Amino acid sequence: MSSETTGASYASAGVDIEAGDRAVELMKEWVKKTRRPEVLGGLGGFAGLFDASALKRYERPLLASATDGVGTKVDIARRLGVYDTIGHDLVAMVMDDIVVCGAEPLFMTDYICVGKVHPERVAAIVKGIAEGCVLAGCALVGGETAEHPGLLGEDDFDVAGAGTGVVEADRLLGPDRIRTGDAVIAMAASGLHSNGYSLVRHVLLDRAGLPLEAHVEDLGRTLGEELLEPTRIYSLDCLALIRTTEVHAFSHVTGGGLAANLARVIPDGLHAVVDRSTWTPAPVFDLVAKTGDVERLELEKTLNMGVGMIAIVPEESVDVALATLADRGLDAWVAGEITDRGEHTTGAALVGDHG
């Protein structure tokens, strides 16, 4: 009588439990680098634990939470076989949303969905997430790797994450603090960041057929290297501004572009006017515009156009704010101001042409 098993199994269905276990072992060293003193336990539990007694120093702590992914930028990583940068993007998309209200990032969890678990690839993704968490000052307390054979191809994957931060109630930033005459300070983006890649891929790859491996003179590197440039993580820069000077609000420039995201923090009756001539977008934006014959309005409502974060500060805080960001190696400038347009007018407008 044969001892061979002929029945169906999880492995025959395409799920490799051993590969998943191997991936967890490979990622442990990177997760450990994100540890904060409030984190309890280690990787492998059913839930990540964070000691909330650390919040006793707050009089009225408000928890801020956010969740996000990195969109179709993962397709560029998959095509190039580069997996250790996309995690930076994920942390930026989550934690830079949290810091907008003035909250300190505390911890994050991730979700990685793959068609087939390749342990080294999963570990590389987590490595990037862990490095991003260090840059954001938060802990990576747990996550999930899910294998979905039949739904995703063997090399396909997606990433998502959720994070939590904390802010003192009376230090909450937002529209209520903004006043006429406040300055709009723009912080430079590192590139395209993680928004608009459906447009970028359609224009540069699908229509123009540009190879990712090709060197592009205007970019000074290959197209693939440009498109995989990690999203800048502004969390600690924003917290540094809060510590050194008065800040009324932040705006994280993501999907929808600069004007739409800035409008989200402008109170009724006020208007943000941003002067395009105060900066010149990086060459990649011009490449997308010219290659796809993309109209300026379409470009500006899809891409960040070189500005990844906005700080709104009183006029007397401008010099300290700019000096603080310069000391941190971040290019920033006064890009506009808050004006009074009447009680029924609100939002943000871009004026002038880029320098």
C-alpha cells in the first residue's frame, strides 16, 4: 500500500507556509531596529503591543490614525525587481498624514499581499518599511503577509499600512488656527512621491514605450531610478518645526495635487494663494507633461509638482521655520500667503508660472 498522499493540500493550492515562516525570520532584524521603549513583546504574536501608560504625560491625549498604500508604484518595483524602497513610500503616505495634525507618530503595522511568497523579496519590502519607520520616529509593531495564488501572479504584490500617533488636545493643528497674513511655506518633494503613477505609467511606459533601464539625460539617471525615488518622510521635520516655532497647520500633498490638499486645511472665508514662480519643479514633471502632452491643470491636480508638504505659519515665524528646515537639510521656501476673500470664499489657488 502506497504511503504517498494524493489528496489536496494548502501547498498544492499554492500557499507555502514554510516560505512564509522563512520570510518572518528574515524580517525580524529589520523590525527590531524600529523598536521604541513603549513596545512590548516581539514579532510573531497575534497583535502588536504598545504600552499606553506612556501617554500619561499628556493632559488630554488625542490619538490620530491613518491608513494608506502606495498605489501603482508597486508595478515599477516589480518590473525592476527592486523591493527595498517601496516601504519608505508606505511609511511616508501613512505617517506624514498623521503628523499634519501635529501628532507624534507612535507605531505602525503593515499588510503585504503577494501572489507567491519569495522570502527574500518580502524581507526586502519589510526592510524598507522598517527604515522608513526609523525616519518617521515610529515603531513597526506587527504586520501580515498574505499569499493569494490564483488572484495574483507569482511576482505580483501590493502593500498597505496603518499607523497611530498622539497629540495634546490643546496643540492640535488645523484650520481653526489659520489667520489672514499667515505664510505658506513649501517643503521640497524628493520626486513624484507615490501619487499619479497610473498617469505616469500610462504616459511614459504604455504610450511612449520608454524603457525603465534607459538613462535619461534630463534626469541624470535611469527612468526606473527616477520613478522609484522614495517618497520623502517629513514627520520629524514637521515635529521639529512645532518644537522651534509657532505652526498653525500642515498639508500633506498627495493625490489631488497641491491646491486640492492645501484647500483641505483652509477655513471658511480665507484663501491660500500660492505663487508658482517661487520654485521650479524637477525635470521628471516636465518629462511627463511633454511626453504625454498633459495639460497643466491635469498635471497639477494629479502630481505634487515638487512640493510634498506645506506648513502654514504666522509671518513672524517664517525665519525660524526656514532656518530649522535648512538645518535639517530640507529645501523650503515661502510660496504664498493666506488672504481674506470674504466669508463665502474658501480654498487654495495657484498663480503665476513656474520659475
